[in-house]
Amino acid sequence: MLRDGSHHLQAVALRGATIALQYLSPVRSSNFCAWITRALGPLLPVSKIAESNLRHAFPEMSAAERMAVIKAVWDNLGRVVGELPHLATLRQSTEGPGWEIEGEEHLELLKAAGAQAIFFSGHLGNWEMILPIASSLGLTVAGFYRPASNKRADALIQPLRERALNQHVSLFQKGPEGARAALLHLQSGGSLGLLIDQKMNDGVAVPFFGRSAMTAPALAQLALRFHVPIIPVRVVRLGPARFRMVCEPPLVVSPTGDKKTDTYVILRTVNATLERWIRADPASWLWLHRRWPK
């Protein structure tokens, strides 16, 4: 009863906050939430995880430099939250709130051939913009989401995402049912987008910033099974509610027929791609995850 009452209060607070943020412009909503998280986030215990991760990944960083990155991480996370109620209003544009794209030619080649692909990214910039941008570009793609433990809150969050998508873009809940739906989606010719930068305890140990990180093998296994290209994409933050989607050429994959070896090689290339992005802008990644073993 206590948990149910707590969830109810959380949902009421979330609903009120969402309505209030929708009255603000996307830029002001982004700035307001960033102001809150930038002030409070570094004080929370979870920031110690980020500090530990940074210390191992960038041993040359000073304590002051690590704290500056952590503050920037919280700033970006607040902006992601503040921009969520406005996802459906953000359009492709040359300036102001909205997005632009780099590397669209890779997507055009895919669409012209009527082909499918597996896209991968991580929690960089505003990752919530990936599927809305794919939707605007006319891609038939599906992604996964992890539902909030508070079902009432989840019922408020999911419509914010879904309103930014067209009928060709789907969201599958993580779990066995979502996995089956994803397989059917690929079998019917659709593409799939995956965020692959979180620890999976029963995954494959693959190097990431010089340490073994348990990595979900599904991306590699599905690409090998369906013989589809693997395309790296990421969303770069240019400012409050302003983004650039960067689409890179497909990964070069040369299957040997040994599924275990091929899976490892693909995952190693994927992690190396993520590491390259993060090294270029450490503050853009969500260092708050327990990505490596303690």
C-alpha cells in the first residue's frame, strides 16, 4: 500500500511537471531542467559511479576536470528530460529548436534499395531524438524502451515518445515479448535501432576503454542472421533543443562462418566506435551507468 501510494504521488508530480514544461518553449524547458540537475546531480550518490568510471577511462584527468565532466553530464541529462515533452514539436530546420542531419546519403542509399539495417547508438546527446528523426526521414524502424518501475509514471512518459513517431516507427518493451516482436519486425523487412552502451550481465566480455565490459550480443547476432548492414548513428547536442543526427557509413563486416568469432569481432568494432565518439566529447555520454564490473 505504501509503494502504491508513493507511485501515485510520483505520477501526480510528474504529470504536473510535464504540463508545466509544455507551457514553456523547448529552449526554456531545456534550460530550466538543466539548471536543476546541474545544481543537484553532482551531490547525489550516483555521481560517485560517474567519477569512478571517468577515473578509469581517463586516468590523465584531474579531479577538477572529472567534476566538470560530471556537471556537464547532469546538465545534458536535465535537458533530455526538459526536451521530452517537446519531442513531437521538434522538426528539421537550419536553426533554432529542431535538428539537422549529417550523412543522410547513407540512409538514402538504404531507402533507394528498399533495404533494411540495424542501427546502433548510445546514451549520447539526446538519444530520445533518434526515433523521432528516423520517423521524419520515413524509415521503417523499431526501437526498444525500458518501462519505468512506476506503471503510472510510465503511462505518462510513453505517450510523449509515441506522439513524436509516425505509423512506420514502433517501440517494443524490453523483455521476451519485445524480443519476439523485434524478430517479426526484421522478418517483415523492417529496420531496428539499438542502444548498446549498457551492461548486460550475461553478455559478452568485450574491451571498452581498455577494460572488459559485458556487452549485449543481440545486435551482432541479428545482423549475422538477417544479413543486414550495421549503421552507427548518434545525436550530437548543438544547444538547447538543437541537435545534429550523424549517420556514419555501415560497419565493414566480413563473416567467417564462425558465429562466436564473428559476434565478438562485430561487438569489438561497435564498442570501439562508441569509445571514439565518447573520447571526442566525454561530457556527451551518460557516465552514470555501471558499465564495468566493480
